Amino acid sequence: MSKNKLTPPPIVPREKLDFDLDGNIPKYWLDNDPFKTRFFDAMSTLFPVGEKFFITCVRDYKDQITDPKMIEDIKDFTRQEAQHSMLHTRYNNRLKSHGIGVDAILEGQERRLFGIIRQHCSREFTLGITAASEHITAIMADCFVERPHIFNGADERMRALYVWHAMEEMEHKGVAYDVLVDIAKSSYLNRIGSMLLVTALFPYHVFRIMKHMLQADGFSSWQRTKIWAKGLWWLYKPGGIFMPMLGKYFSYLKPGFHPWQEPVVPSYEPWVRLLKETGDPVEAGNRLHADLTQGMAHA
């Protein structure tokens, strides 16, 4: 199915990490910018139910899997996703104090993913949604980590949270895809159709939640218009958040695609080493960010 597959790094569940998410994190923790902050905050509210959905869709096929390596990968994938869900839930609980309707957001997503999609779509298609989502989160993680200017002015705890999440997304980026192709024997049409659905629904729901957040923040209609205009340019301008990701996004559409045709980012190994040295994800994130920033300055 795929050519030139690389050897992936081990999937390492990292549990009991302390990001001090109960500390005095500023409301607009990313560059004191409402749009940038709420963009990441909106994604954070989607993670807990989304991670549960991904785990469920992969587990649909566990009884058909006999390969010990794949069984172990799924176990470690599940543990990583469960940690992501737990820590983003802890942060999301802070958002409630901002007047954000977190519970309603979670209930709506639960209804859409489990009450509608899981009820009306085939298991093959829902696994396709999972593999597509994992591809998008992995390339977004790649984008955020390797371009340190995106997190300039970020609270160190939140930056560390997203760097950790990003590194683990890259470690397990092939798990759902392997189950989709090797076990579910997905058709190309199923793989592409599920990706197109994710491509449409992911930004729609992120923007819908951001709209609620900015309203809850008390910005006037005119203020919100200016925030959206400036923020959408930040997302979609040449060299912005999304444009550099397009090549890797479209690679998913190739018939012979596999996630491990693309290696982990260069900063992966340094981050693993720094985390091992410090035992502190925030300190590891700070040192990695400083090293990446310095490297960009000398480039």
C-alpha cells in the first residue's frame, strides 16, 4: 500500500506530568491576543470527547487484530489519548470561570459524534474520520512546534502543554491509519470521503466555538469584527498557520500514502532528551523554545 515507510519512534505514554494548569494562567495566554488564545482554547474544548471517539473507533477492530506490535501500539495510543483528554479537561474547567459554556460544548459534541455519526455511519467510515483527524492533528503539531514564533508571548505552561500534546500526536500518528488500511481494509473512497468530512467540520466547529467565546468575553460586535479580520489573516495568510501545512495535508490524498512516509520533526529528539533530563514538561518546553528561537535567529 505504501512505499518508503520510515521506522517510527516508540509510543511512550507520559503520565503524571505537571503543567500547573491550576495556576494563574492569563485569560489571553497567547501573546495577550483574544483570537489566537481562543483558537487554541476552542480546540481544547473539542479534545476530550474527540479523543474518546478516536479510542472507541480504533477499538471497534481490536478483536480482529492478532499482531502483537499493533496490539501494543493501540494500547499505548489509548493511554496517550486518555492523558490528552484528562489534561485538556483540567484546562477546560478553567474556561468555565470565563463564562464559556464548556458543558454545552461537550454535550453537543457528544451528541454529534456518538449520537449521530456513530449511529448512522459505518465503523469503517468512523475509523476513517479518526485516521483523518489524527493526520490533521499531527501536521498541525508539526507546524506549531517547528515554528516557535507562533508561541512567542505564550504562557509557558500552555506552550508546554501543546508541545507535549504535539510530540505524542506525532508518535502515534500511524496507529489509526494502520488499523484502517490493514485491518478494516478501507477503500480509497472511504479514506478520502472521511477526510473531506473532517476538513469541513473541524474548522466549522472551532470557529463556531470561538464565536461563542468572544461573545462571552464581552467584545462588542464591532470589536469582534476587527478581531476576526485580524485573526483570520493570521490563520490563512501566506506563511500563516495553515498555508505551510497544505503540502502535508494533500499528501493524505495520495493512493500510496502512509503517515510514516514523513519523519517526526527535528525537535522531537531534543524534546525527549530535555524532558528526560529535567523531568519537568514546562522546563523542557522552555528550553526547547529557546533553542528553536535561537536557531531561527542564526538561520
